[in-house]
Amino acid sequence: MPLQLFFQRKRLFSTFYSCLKKEYHQAITVKGDEKVINQVTLVGRLTRDPDLRYTPDGKAVSNITLAVNRHYKNASGEIEADFVHCILWGKTAENTSNYCKKGAVLGVTGRIQTRHYDNQEGKRVYVTEVVAEGVRFLSSKPATQSQQTSQPPQPVPPVPQREELPFV
């Protein structure tokens, strides 16, 4: 009896496994084996003001570095940060350069890109960076200098005493 149960379970498992295998292969052929996920979402602070430049054909490009806190503390109880280099293109680069300064909190979505080059000593240097596809400004909008100087602070009226209130 136990031997029959063993073969029965083996047959059920084999059927289950072959169905999973078939679904997996169907998903690959439908989606294509070359499809992979390369997506990054970061929230961090700018370490310096964005530098806006233009390529020879007039495309805006900006390089930024985000300080992104880790989710744990080190041995001395401090939270460490990773400094992630990001590349922004087009209107995203222009808007970030115009409206964000050092210390601003940004949300960046994009993809990881690696590249390499040979430095002056002939050593190959590998660079990993995020090519931003979207940027969200998460800091509150700071007051500009013109807004601060054009409107002097309004004096706060004194609070009326209890006997001056009409509804008491």
C-alpha cells in the first residue's frame, strides 16, 4: 500500500511540475526571453546643485548625486548613506537645475547603466549610474529672496481679552 501511495504522489507531482514548466515556457515565448527588469526607485537629497550642460546637438544633460540613507544602523549606531550618481536628460534636466538646489529631496525613477573608460594611468574604470526617466520634487518650495523682501511681515493683531469678546 505505501508503495502505491508513493507512485501516486510521484505522478501527481510530475503532472504539476510539467504544467508549471509548460506555463513558464509559454510565458517566456510570449514575453520573449530577452525581456528583463532594470528599474530603480530612489529617494534622497541632492549633495550639490545640479550642473546643467548641453550636448553639441543642443540636448540638455545634468549630473546629480543623491545621498540615499540605508535602512539600518552601523556598529556605532549611525545611519550611513549611499551616494548614487544620476544622469538627467532633456526637460527633466532643465527643470531639476532650475528648481532644485543642494539639500532638496528628490524621488528618481530610472534604470541602472554601467560603463567603463580608461583613465590617465591606463587603468580601466567602471562606473555604475542611474539614468533618470522621471524625477519628483519632494521638498517644500522655498521662499525666494524677492518674495521675502517685497512683503514685510504682517504684525499679528493682539488677542482680545475675554470681556471684549461679543459672544461670551
